[in-house]
Amino acid sequence: MKFPRLFSALLVVGAALFLGACSKQSASAGGPAAPAKIKLGFLVKQPEEPWFQYEWKGADKAAAQHGFELIKIGVPDGEKTLAAIDSLAANGALGFVICTPDVRLGPAIVAKAKANNLKVITVDDRFVGADGKFIESVPYLGMSATKIGRMSGATLAEEMKRRNWAAADTAACIVTFEELDTARERTDGIIAALKEAGFPADRIFKAPQKTTDIPGSFDAANALLAQKTGIKNWLVAGMNDTATLGAVRATEGNGFKAAHVIGVGINGTDCLDELRKPAPTGFYGSIYASAPYEGFRTAELLYFWVKDGTQPPLDTRTDGQLITRENFEALLKAEGIL
């Protein structure tokens, strides 16, 4: 008969409706579902470099502390940068921190972020517009390049004085990369501090590097050393640890012993193996800037901006301090790097 079948069907429908109602009541009784985590991106130009790894480490700490999800992406060129921004938007991110592979990508990055309704903060290197000027409307956090450069130059002068080197026997090799504003500000600061300390301007020599790695700085310094003969002692510096390390290697290749070279880097994260060597080298120390802090603070500022609408400062600068063979382990352990 058809009646039992119809009755059975009605029972099934009724049970489904009953269970659905119970499910709604249960969800209501348990309160609303927890909101999804805020997603934020952190894009860096050289993810293999220790500096950026420590920035990511700091950003991870901010994510754990504030409860947001961090998406870390390496962006070594312009194409990958713009693709990464699209990817962040597709994955539900609401903003990103970036150290761009090319500061001249600034206008394109800003436009891409705006098109995807993403907030953006720059770290380390500031965006540059088509007019060659900084894009000051985008929040920036980074080291005070000129001030840290001056610290490097002052350290060179102080150590030279401590060693009782005569200016007549000494010259300065400053490895430069003037295509990047941040790099130029650092090396200009180094040179200014040396001059203020009384070091002769005509014994300060620039060595322009073509690439921003150890081979690039080695080649630049090596070419300079070949031209400047008859010098007993060398002061060596550049825009970062890598620039100084390459130049120190060049002095070694040209027969200078460690006792006749004072090299001072900037960053403090790419020179750890050098400072750990059993015997001192010409690399005296570095002006340490805290990559973990910069990563933590930029990620935190972005989170508050997205979550609460708190606009970050447009220009935030960090400071540095000298690390040497004597103090680097204690300082970097306190930073969580060692």
C-alpha cells in the first residue's frame, strides 16, 4: 500500500526538520562562532639573508602575541612582488609589511595595494616616486641611516685613535652603493663623522660596488687598493656588514694583516661567523640594528591599523649600538638571535 510509504517519508522529513531546529538552538546556545583570525603579509626582498629572517622572527612573535596570522613571502623582483600582493588579497589578507626589491616599484605597489584594499607599511627601504622623491604618505619604519652611518664613522675614528695610528699612514675605503638612498645616507654619515673627527678628507676614498654582496664589495675595494699603494693602515666601512666583509677580504688579499685594518659594518646580523673566528680579523665590529624589533613593531603597527583603525606614524626610526668580539654574544642572546 502507498500509505505506509507516505507515512515513512513524512517521518524522515519531520526528523530532518527537528534535527535542523535542534542544531540551530545548539549553535545559538553555544554563542556566536569565533571570528576568523586577521591575516597580514610580510614581504621581503632577500628571504635568504639573516637580517630578513630575523625580521620575520620578530613578526612571528607579534603574530603569536596578538593572535593574527602572518603570511611570509620572499619577493626578489617586481613581478613576484605584484603577484604576491594579489595572492595576499586572494587569501583574505588585510594588509602587508614590505621591504621592496626596488624602491622605484613604490607607485606600482601602492596602486596594487589600493586596488586590493590592502594597507601597506614599508620597512628598511622607503618607496620612491616617479619624481625621485620619497613617497611620504606610506608609513615607514627603519633605521636612522645617517645616524647609524655616523656611529660607524665615529667608531672607526675612535679605534684608530686607540691604536695610535697616524693619519699620514692611514686611508679610508668606504664601499658605496649610491643607487639606493638608504645606502647613500649611511655612507655619507660615515664620511661626515670621519671628517668631524679630524680625519683628512683627501684620504677618504669611495669604492663603488656594482652588486650588493660580498663579491661586489670585494671587487670594489680590490680595485681601490690596487690604485692606492704605500698606505700602511686601512679604515674600512660600507652600507652594511656584507659591504665591509668584502672589503676586509680584499685587504687580506692585498697582504694587509688584521692589525692594520679596522672594519666596521652595519646591521650586526651578517657578521656573526666573522666575530666567532678564533683569531681576530680586520673586521672590528658592527653597528647593530635590531631586525627582530623592526619585524615585531611593523607587524604590530599594521595589526592595530587593520583591527582598530589606528594610523601608524609616517616615519619611525630605530637606533643602533656597537657590537664587537667582546660583547656580541651577550647582546644578541638578549635579542633572541643567539
